[in-house]
Amino acid sequence: MTDHLAEIWQTLSDEEMELYSRQIFLDDWDIDAQEKIKLSNILIVGVGGIGCITAELLARAGVGKITLIDQDQVDVSNLQRQVGFGRQDVGFFKADVMATKLKEINPHIDIISVTHALDESNVDSLFQGQDLILDGCDNFKTRYLVNSHAYQFNIPLLSASAIGYEGQLLMVQPQSACYECLFPYAQQEDDAKRCSETGVLATVPNVMGALQAHHALLYLGLGKAPLVQKILLWNGLTMSQRIVKFEKDEDCSICRLKI
């Protein structure tokens, strides 16, 4: 064992080595990748159908610090798809309930819960020091706020959504095309109204959350970013998936701030 690997090995306890052993056995992952995710700080925006599964998978995988932000309380209608909650949690803040669950699953990581809305007054402080932002919220105003500030602060962003039988996932990195290049804010106002009246199959948010968590691990552990300037489109009715490339919009108000 090299001195470098010996030093990394010492940062993982015997219990952590056992907990993460199936990942460490992977040829491309190994202890070095496990150490990278242990040292990572991530922020998950929205602890709903997508955020629940994303947070749990990343906690189980060993991401070192996870901050959860969601102002909502658990409602009975959430139980159809949001796997982090049970009937005993109805009426309690989603972020707090999920944080408690994650600490029970993996006591070796740090979990922070924030139970107020993400807005202009706190976004800077919450984004500071983050290595990756994961957005799975169902609010268009928040989604665009996340995109603009992640881009401004040079923090990579994984944005996932799910509605009906379909889901989407894309990644934004510093200097890449951003979320608003693909979905200009002005065109989403009518869609936002329709989304509030549209249902979602229980499985769809969980599929997209798992894909979001998977991409996060590829990025944090291996430095891979397969969905930069690409959007993954998943169709739950046809069980099909396709990836579409997109480019920067020269008129994008967010990207022009960096030109």
C-alpha cells in the first residue's frame, strides 16, 4: 500500500470500511473515491419525492455533509411517493424528519436541516462552501433562483424534475450552458400553473432521484459529468430514455453575467 493510500485508509474507520465495502471493491471507485465523497459538502433543495430518495442514497453512499432545505411539512398526500416519510411524520417539517432518518442510517456523516424557504435573503450563505447543489424542488421560482446563484458562485448544479409519467435531469457547471438557456424563465410561467394541477405516478420521482444521486456520486467521487449541456429525458410509460444535447443561449441573462 502506498503512503497516500495508507493515509486515506486511516481516515475511514473500520465500521466505515465495512459499510462502504461494496463501493470500494469497484475498480474505478476504490478508497480514493470514497474519501472524496466523505470530504464533500452538498446542498439538497427540496425534500420531496426526488429529494427524499436522493438524500437517502447519498447518505448511504457516504457523502460527508448533506444540507437539506425545505419549508414544507409532511402531508398525507406526500406518502404516495415520498419514501422518507410515514404517517407518524405528518405535520412535522420534511427537512427535520429526513435529517433524523439519515442520521440513523449513517452516523458517520453530518446532516443539517433548514426548515425555511430558500430565497434571496439566505441563498448566499446556504450556497457558501458547497461542492454540489442538487435541486429537486417543485417550485419554478426557486428552481431559477438556484440556477442563477449556483452559476454565479461557480457551484455545479444537478437539476431533476418529475411530473406525470416523465422526468428530466441535467447538469450545469461553471461556464457551461445553464438551466435558463434550455428553459427561459419567461416561457415557464404558464407551465408553472399547469404543474400544480398535474399528478405524478409514485415511481417517477424516485427514478429521477436515484438517477440524480447516481450522477452526483459519479461527479463527487470520479470527477465525471456526463450530463453537462445534455438533458436526460425519461419516459415512464414507454420505459424509454434519451439524452439530448443543448447549447448556450446567447441571450441568456444568467450566462451573460459571466461574459
